[in-house]
Amino acid sequence: MTSSTSPIMRVFIKFMLSAIKASLMDAINTSDAMSDEKLDKATLRWNKIQEYLKTHDYIMNADVRELCGVSAATANRILAGLVLERKLVKVHLDGHWQYKLL
């Protein structure tokens, strides 16, 4: 900073630098948690689906969207993945795809 920088500007710059530093430190501290985020999300979603299926015979795309707060495309990927993992079976009934516990 030069001597022509006003005291108010110096305070503002110091504040901004401290905010940037805090944000960077937070990003560094949470980077490990972010690498496990996908696994945690998948487990959380599977747990929600299992809970739903305790009181329902089947689950549909719309149910997964509502339970997990995801788009239709993401719900399709979740359900397709669970079918591949042999956790659910895909059944076509009454013109709709339904997923049941295997």
C-alpha cells in the first residue's frame, strides 16, 4: 500500500484479504470431505429409498425426485445404479416403471 492510500481504503483492503484467507482456509479444510461426498450422497439416498420401501411395495422416479431432491435424469441414474448393484429390480406395470427390492 502506498502512502496515498486512505485509511478507510487500507481497512477495507485488510478486511477483504482476511475474508479471502478465511475462505481459502475453509476450502483447504473441507477438500477431504468433498472427495467422499459422492459415496456419502449415494449411501444417504439408498437409506432414504430403503425407508420408503418399508411402507410401499415399489418406488418410482417421481418418488426418488421428491425424496432426494433431484432431477428426473438424476433419479433415473440413481435407480439404474441400484438395479445394476442388484439392490432393486425394474418392473413395468400399468404403463409405468416401478422399482422393487430384490
